[in-house]
Amino acid sequence: MYDKQVYRMQYEFFKALANPMRLMLLDVLQEGEKSVSDLLELTGSKKANLSQHLSALRERGLIDARRDGRSVYYSVSKPKLSKLFDEVHKILVESLEAKSSILKQLTKMAS
């Protein structure tokens, strides 16, 4: 039986990932825990914008926050995300290779 609640949960998960800045943040955090100032520097984002994206990722349980004095540090809470990203990258490479092959064929036909 198909469970609509499961699909709703999957939708919410992928919705959290459906933003380039959030994907960049998760990618950066795969390297290890980073402070807000580190994330600002690495992403080139504005503080208010960064805060919104970090909140969205935290709400969905994809990242954790730790306070140390006045600084807040973020880390990935789901290490399996790196496997997901690896698989997505493989799919993208396959897709680009297929498009490249088609482009080569069309170029030959146009010559």
C-alpha cells in the first residue's frame, strides 16, 4: 500500500534541498563543522539570507547547531547526505554525457 504520509515527508525533505544556497551549505558542511562567520565567507551570502537558509535546514533536521560563547557552529546531522550527493553527481554526469553525445551527433550532421 502506498502511504501518502511517507510521500509528504519525502516532499518536505526534497523541498529543503530545492535551493542552490542550501545545497552549497550542505556541501560546505560535509567538510566539517563551520561557524556562521566561516559560512558567510565561504558562501558570499548576506547574514540575514544565510540565517534563513540555516533555519530551514535545521527545521528539517538536516543540520545541527552548537553555541560556543558568542559563536554558533553548524554541522551536518545526517552523514548519509554525502552518499546522496555523490549519487546525484553521478546522475548529473551521466545526463551531461548523454547530452554531449547528442550534441556531437548533431554537430556532425550539421557539417
